Amino acid sequence: MTLRILIADDHAMFRSGLRAIVETQTDFDCVADVADGRAAVAEIARLRPDVAILDVRMPKLDGITATETALADPANRTRILVLTTFDTDQYVYRALAAGASGFLLKSLPPEELVAAIRIAARGDALVDPSVTRRLVARFTASLAPTETHSHATQLDSLTPREKEVFVLVATGYSNTEIASQLYIGDETVKTHVSRILSKLGLRDRVHAVVYAHHHGLVT
């Protein structure tokens, strides 16, 4: 299966470098590279790539607003990765809330960028744990636990086993670690995770972590 990738960065040389890395992979297809956030939103809507890589700081529309705009359409299943310098881009929390699947440092080695794209496309792990887990922790620490009737109803739709798996996912366990902890197979874990995301209306594991923290399931 070929993964369709979109790149958005206003620095032409950096954008070209990203494209060159993407095109080293025989199963990657860079369907577009654009220089501003508005063009990124338009091309994501038109091309529906599997993964879009958006720089935080771009003209016309910044990467955070572009993420919010592109993912406002619930039918859009594009996974968005946000490029950040982390130390200065504190407002990337907004991207996490908007639906971004992870964050990449601009200093990321090429092989790790390739791995991150594959992980985001699968939607089954946090991207660049050195960045995302710290951001998730800081983001969720600022949220007061919420327990509304609608969310309680959503959580009640989970089976006891799904709730066990959900808490372990939110705590940061991998599928293999969850399988070992609960004495079940990896494929069974994947099935549980898929059902949990579907029942709770979550895009991926990143947002499962945020949801669990936000609603007081883990601290």
C-alpha cells in the first residue's frame, strides 16, 4: 500500500529536503508540497493524503490554525504531524486539541521521520515520544477532569476488558506490553483499541491519552 504524503513549510530548502526524504521510500508518494497554511488546507481537502506534515509557523495561515481547519471536517481522516522546535512553540497544545496525531522536531533524523510517518499512518502509537509524551503530559495537566453525562455514557459503552485496555493505553503501554499484562494476544489488543477509539469517537492513541486524562481516568 502506498502512503500519500503532503508537506507544508514556508522554507523552500527545508521543504525540498523533506520531500527528498519522503521520496526515498518506494511506498511513499509526496502528492503535494506547499508554502503556506491556506494552501495546505486546500490541498488536504482536495487530495485527502494519508499524512500531512505542517510547520507551525507559516504565512497566510499558521500550522495550528491549518490543522484546526483541515480536521474540522469529520470525514477527513488525514493524519497531521506538526513540525515544531518544541522549546519555543508552546502553542502546539492547540494542535493536539484540534486533532494532530503528533509532533516532530525539525532536527529529527531522516530515518526517524520516515518511521514517524508510518506510525502516524497506522494511528497505533504516539509519534516521537520525546516530544509528544511531554506535550501530552503538560497539556493534560492544565485540564481539570471533566465528567459530563455524555462522556459518562460513552465510557459506559466500553466493556470491562475495553476499559482495562483503555487505561493501559492512556498510561503509555504499547500493544505488546498490554498483551503481556492482560495475558491476551497482540491481535486481540489491536481489536480492543480499534473498538475503543470507535466508541469514543477518537482519532488515534494520542487523543485517547488526552481523553483519559481530561476525564480523570488516569493522572
